Amino acid sequence: IHPDWSSSSMERRHDIAMLHLSQPLGLASNPLLARICVPKVQWPNNVETYPSNGTRLAAIGWGNIKQDWTNNSPDNLHQVQVFAIDNNDPICNKSLFDTQVQFCAALYEGGKDTCQGDSGGPILQWLGDQWEQVGITSFGKGCALKGDPGIYTRLAYYHEWIDTIAEEPEKPTSMTYTCDNTLVSCGCGYNYVQLTSSRIVGGEEALPNSWTMIVSLRQTSTNRHFCGGSILSDSYILTAAHCIDTDSPDDVIVAAGMHNKSDENAVIRRVDQIFVHPNWSQPEYLNDIAILRLSEPLELAQNSMLTRTCIPHVHWPTDIQDYPSSGTPLATIGWGHTEMDNHTSSPDNLHQVQVFSIDNNDPNCTRSLYNKEIQFCAGLSQGGKDTCQDDSGGPIFQWLGNRWEQVGITSFGKGCAVAGDPGIYTRLASYHHWIRSIVNDNDVRPPISYTCDNTKVYCGCSLKNVELTPSRIVGGEEAVPYTWSFMVSLQHRSSNSHFCGGSIFSDSYILTAAHCVDDETPDRIQIVAGVHNRSDPNGVIREVDYIHIHPDWSSSSMERRHDIAMLHLSQPLGLASNPLLARICVP
């Protein structure tokens, strides 16, 4: 029983106990048994607001199902959905005695609650892939009464006490991040990422080939790793200025496509030019960013073990100095030291760690940060997780749901994983235009993914999702195959030569521009649909039997008003039976 519990008090503070069983349950051999997850709340989250106001919760038990003094406890297990209520809500603070160790949950209108016989049972929140017990049913005034919520012991407060009692070691929690590198052009490794609560300083090994956008910078003379970097494109590497500001291109080589630094099959490239930011300065590490141009391209398209990194392009109303936002979970990776001041602790295999971005105005951050526009802090308030020597120049990422975006470059810190001294990172959102001024291709612009389900919408949705990068058709980027299934090619039947585009309006009609066909007759035109490459011999070909040009179109006018036409096909396309074809939506 918790040492601060008092049965004589009406306040029921520290209403928590643990029972030791005379014989183990045998969890591993019984699929009908499962252990509960207990919260371990870390900064920047606040124990006193965990679970947060309005969180959907589930309470379960065999307690009474209505309020009276008779035993109306059911034989079968019951469940009820309620919501966490703000500590300062009037209906909560009249019943709550200590917001650190108790919280309220109910419905404002009443009618749902725990009751006699439910005490001691769990109340849980859903985390996306598992249930976490956030409280223990403690007490209430009546059951399910309007204005009198249930009071629960706040488990987040008791993590350390539980650890001191339980003999079984806590199983580390891990999160798997999956993405499809055939659907996104950057930020997706060859393998999925599995991130466990650990640290680079004393940390965990990454899954092999899960971070294929990272590279190792090495001294040409000794082949010794000294900094990290990330792949911007076939010919450019992103790193920190302080890593290479005194080097010449001949001093540095880049190793990519490996998990272990010692891998003899790594892709090795020499450097032929170094671009250090013109405003780079020490000792504040301002503008700590540089780009290396390789003497020979990496040939990303031919090597699945290499991936380009995604770079943020922040637009209003998002403020650059708040990107990434405070409290964002971040992943940083590297081959740096796993113990501070131990020069033999640099691992051969790639390591990773999860940290959190820290508010610019946090005292731990402000005493280390020199310019919040171009730097940000990340770490844990209690320390224990951080980057260290030889991780400099490497990337720090945030997860966007379908890919990783590099939000920073490892810059500096006071020690490694020291409580109160977070790591400092170059804020990449501030350097989009500088990077673009050096890397003159479209590789580094993060694509925007547009997802839809063509089984649920009638039009405007193709076989695959569109990945759209800000660019232009002249000098632009290739579309992902079969993402624009309503697009057709207008061709001359005599030569099969493409002369205009169009879109599928229906099984028998194609929408196009009047100026494309005002000099044509139906017997000279054919359309080709369902192809990514115009030369694809498997395209759906249809002849045109009628051309409808808008009656107000005038080919002699330079104004091109009413530049619209519709083509009637001699044979329907068969949209219902061909997943490579889709009709367009018209406003």
C-alpha cells in the first residue's frame, strides 16, 4: 500500500496499492492474459494534466450497473466511455482534493460512470496501437450523477513508486514507422524505422537500412569518421559548417548506403566543392550549415540503399521560429560516441534516439540558444538522451505520417545528455532558399501527398496517390505512375504523335481545349488513356466520332475566350472495368 495512503482521510489521496501473487500468471503461455501499460510521463508533458482535458477514456469493471444499495453487479464484464475533465472545471474541483495525484472523468450530462464494485479497476486511454491505463477507480458521490464526476488515482504520478515495488523489469516501448519509398520521393528508408525509448549516449542500434538518407563524413587520409551528413540529391550532401569549415574538398570523402561504418560495400564519393554558409560564425554556431558537392553522382535511382532527405519549406501562417513546434517527438541518428569523454565509445553500427523539441523560451533552452530564428533545442529535461561527439552534421527528423522530414542539423551541446543542457540544432526551415540557391534541381523540395480512395468517390481519384512537389511542367518532375488516371493524350491517327492533352469526362466524352481541335476533323484524331508513358503499347485507344467546340470560341481572337471543347468517342472507355482509368470531377 502506498506509504502516504490514509484510510481515515476522506480525501483518498494516494489511493493505490500493489498485490504480489503467490504464483506467476504465466502471461507468455496464456493468450487470454495481457499486462497493462502504465504511463511514464516525460517533459514537456505535465503529470498534472495527464490525461489531458477532453481525452476519451474507457472504464471497465463488474461493478453495479445502477445506483442503489442492492447488489445489481452483472456477471459479465461491462465498459463505459467517459472523458477527462479539466482540473479547474467547477464540477471537478469541488470533488478533487489533489490535482497532482487525482483526476476527474465523466460526462457533463451524467448517465455514465463507474459504481460500487468497480473500485480499483482501470481507466484507460487509446494510444493508437495499445491501451494505456491512466488511472485507478477511486471514489465518487453516487454513480453517474450529473455534476458529480468520478475521481480516479492519477497513475502518471506513481510510475517510480510502481517501479520500486514491481520486480519485473519494464519492457521498453517501441514504435514502428512504416512508409512506402515507391510512393514518396524523399524521407523514406529501405527498411522501416523502429524507435524505442533509449539514447544515443548509451543508446540503441537502429534497424539496418532504416535511415538510408544518412552519410558518414571521413578524413581522406585516415578514413576516420568525424561527422554525419544527409543526402540532398544525387550530387549534394547536407552537413554542419563546423564539421568542414577548415577543410578543403580533397580532405573529405563521403560514405553512404551502409549500416556499419566498417562495411566494405559502402558507396564512396569524393568531394569537389564545399559551400559553407556565408554568415557562419563561432563560438555561437550561428548558421551552422554547409553543403558538399560530390565529384560523381550517387545514382540514387539505381541504389535502393540510398534515399534523399526531405527538407521543410515552411509557409505562412506557420512561423519558422516555431518549426518544429514545441514538444514534437524527434529522431536523431549517428555513429557518434555513446559515452561522453570516452573516445573508444563510438559504435560501428548506426544508433538512434528519440528526443523532444523544446520551447524557445524554456530556461534550459534560452541559456544555450543564441538565435531562435536559426537554432532550436531538443532533448529531455532530465537528460540521458542526446547526440554526442561525431554526431555533428547529422540529421534530426520529425515524422509526417508517410515520411521523415529533416528539421535540423546536429550542431553543438554542453556535454552529452546532461540534465538541463539540451542539444542545439540548426533550424533547417530557415535555410530553404539558401539550399535551393546551391542545389538547382527539384530533389530537395518535400512532396505533398494527396490520398483518396477510388472505391468511395465517383470522380477525381486515381489508382495511386498523387505526390506533388512545387515545380513546373517545363523543367519539372515526373508524376508517380497511375496517379492521374483521368489524363489522356490526343494524337494524330496517321502518325500516333501527341499534340494535346485532355481529361476523361465520362465513358464516352473527353474534355480538352478548343484551340487543340478547331482545325481537326474527327477521323484524324484518336485518344490514348490509361498510360504513364505515351509509348506504352497497352494504352486504351479510342477514335473520335464527333467534336463539340464551344459556340463562342473564336480562333481568330488572341483572347482565347471559351477555349473549351468536348470529344465524343466512337466506343466507350469501359471505366467500370479498368482501374487505370478514372473520370475527372468538374466544378
